[in-house]
Amino acid sequence: MGTRILLYTGKGGVGKTSIAASTACSLAKSKKKTLVISTDPAHSLGDAFGTDIGPRPKKIGERLFAQEISVNEAINTHWSDLKGYLTGLFQTEGLDPISAEEIATLPGFDEASQLLYLRQYYDEDKYDAIVIDSAPTGESLKLLSFPEAMTWYMDKIFPMGRLAAKIVRPVWNTVSSMEIPSDEVFKSVESLYEYLKRIRTILTDQKISTIRLVMNPDKMSLSETKRAYTYLLLYGYPVDAVFVNKIYDESTGAFFRGWRTSQEEIIKEVSESFTDLKIFKVPLLAEEPIGVERLERMSELVYGGSNPLETFSREKSIQFVKKDGKYIIKLKLPFAEKKDLDIYNKGGELIIQLGNWKRVFYLPTVYSDKNPVKAEFNNGILDIEMV
Ligand SMILES: Nc1ncnc2c1ncn2[C@@H]1O[C@H](COP(=O)(O)OP(=O)(O)OP(=O)(O)O)[C@@H](O)[C@H]1O
Ligand SMILES: [Mg+2]
């Protein structure tokens, strides 16, 4: 069996790092070679383990490795050609050479860079499990939508740029000091794109990856979790579980009685709302879960007898159905609101917009020459009829 990838996300401070770290400890203990990676620029994995962790995998226990991604380091390692071009470009313009730090400020580049290692580790089959401690929800979603956003750019803009460069290059240097990207640069961008496409394939493959939502039993956290779940399904990412962390038990005494009641209500709503997902309940611990020993103990409370590597839900977010001669696309968007949804067909592509997030669907061949004629949204399922 190849590497299994588990990604934990959720609102700020809910316990993503602690649960990811405790999952990794439990896997290592059960003889799985495990790497836990932090993609949150505000790394705190080192704090959870009580040790320094660098931008390269560091052995921190038996079969246990940890890495805090440094965007600059990842760019230097994976994108040297691109960096070479950008440096040349800046220099011919009389500007200082560009550094990895500056590339990282270009839109989308830092999110993408955080993912570069994932493919390398997966394809090298280096670990039994990779556990990702990701940034708070909004940032993670950007990270996960990047490969798809790049696909659009690569299909539409990039070929034109490449063609234009070919045509213009011979005359360009006589009129401008600015360099036109060489074919090497285009190749480098192309390989970067192939790399990102592969990462998306890995992250959306239910047999390999799973995304887990971490929350606390309060209203704000619940609302954010519902939104995150919906957006993750829009992008086709497999989500299999919700972890409700920091639940107050009886031992918290009279002062917390009101809180306990409201937590119970939220937990009830969680079970009623996320019917397709497994729900894990984690109590508020009497001590901060820091260090391997406490994290291991925490994992027993988190998973009970369950194996963290299991796939707890196999729901498909998108289905293509042929019924009575009609082609129908069914998309699960559980907590979306009709007013936030927009569907349009642009040059043969199906685009679904939900709030600020947009997905361009690349349809299977039998659907590609069809247009959406009717859309219905009921009980969290969007049915699009294509003719
Ligand atoms: N079940 C728990 N019981 C007690 N303390 C907990 C529990 N889970 C997490 N904590 C503590 O709560 C704090 C926040 O947890 P953690 O850093 O894991 O959250 P996070 O979601 O990763 O936060 P951030 O969004 O800042 O990355 C930490 O001090 C952690 O030790
Ligand atoms: Mg964290």
C-alpha cells in the first residue's frame, strides 16, 4: 500500500496542530513510518513536540519525522529555473536580482510552494503516512484551490504566451532591453504545472488522501466548519471526518454548566449536519498536550479504537448520471445557499461560483460538447442538466 495522506484543517486555535501531532505519534507507535508536515506559515509543530523542527524532515522519534515548510527553501529547491529567469528579467530592467523571498510574494506562489514536497514524498513512497497540519481554513482553501486555478491559466494564457514569445523573440531584443522568457523558462513553468496537477490528483484521490475538519463546540467554529466543508466539496476534495475538540466534561464543575449545555447543543447539531462524516469527540484535557508522551495519550482519547489511517467516509462530491437519455451532473454542496450560487458555461467549460470561490469543471468527454440547460438546488445537492 502506498503513502496515506491525512490533512487537518479548521478555524484558528481549535487544535489542528495538536490533533495532527497526536495522530502522527499514534501512527509511529503503531509501526508506521510517519512524517508530520506543517504548512501553516505560523508554524507551531515544534511547540507541540517541544523541540526545534527545521524546513527538512527531522527525525524526532522512532519512525517519526517532522518538517515545517519554509516557502523560501521550497522555492530554492524546486524552482531554480524560474528563479533564474525572474532574476535575469529584474536585472535587465536595472533592478536588483530577485530572491526566493520576493518570488514568495507573487500571488499564489507561496501556497503552491508549500505543496511541492508532497508530491516528491508521495512518489518516492518514503513514508507510510504523511500528516499535514495546515493553516486556518481560509489559507488552506487557497492552498488547495491553487493547482486548479493554475490549470485554467496554463490552458488559456500560457500557450498564447509561449507562442507570442516565439514570434516576438527575434525582433524583441532590438527594441527592448527586457528579456523574453527563454524556452527553458516555459519548460520550467510547464514542469511546475505538471507537478501541481499531480499534487491535485494525489490530494483528490480518496484512496490516498483525506481531509479532516477540526472544530470546537461553539457556534462560530461550527459555521466556519460548514463553510469549509462545502468549499472543499466544490473543489472535489475528499473529507471523511469532523473532530470536535475541547469538549468540557462533568469535571469542569458548576461554573462551566452553561457552557456544557451549549456545547451539547452544538454537538447535536454537528451530528445532524454532517451525516456523511464520522464525528470524533475529544475532551478538554487537564494539561496542555505537549510532547510525544502526552500527544500519544491524547490520540487514545481522539481515536478510541479506530485506526487513523482508515477512510471514514466514501461519499463522492460529484457524480455524472445518465438518466432517461439526459446527462446530469450532481454536485454535493451541503451548506451552500442558492443566492450565493452561480452557474455559467463559458467556451464549453462549466463554471460554478459559490461566494468568492469559483471552480472551472473539466468535464468528461461525453459531457464536453453539452451545455447546462437546467439547474436545481435542493437539500444541498446541485443537479445540472446538460443537453
Ligand atoms: N483537547 C485539548 N485539551 C486541552 N488543550 C488543548 C486541546 N487541544 C488543543 N489544546 C491546546 O490549545 C491550544 C491551541 O491548540 P493548537 O495549537 O493545536 O490549535 P491550532 O488549531 O493548531 O491553532 P492555530 O490556528 O494557531 O494553528 C494549544 O495550547 C494546545 O496545546
Ligand atoms: Mg496550528
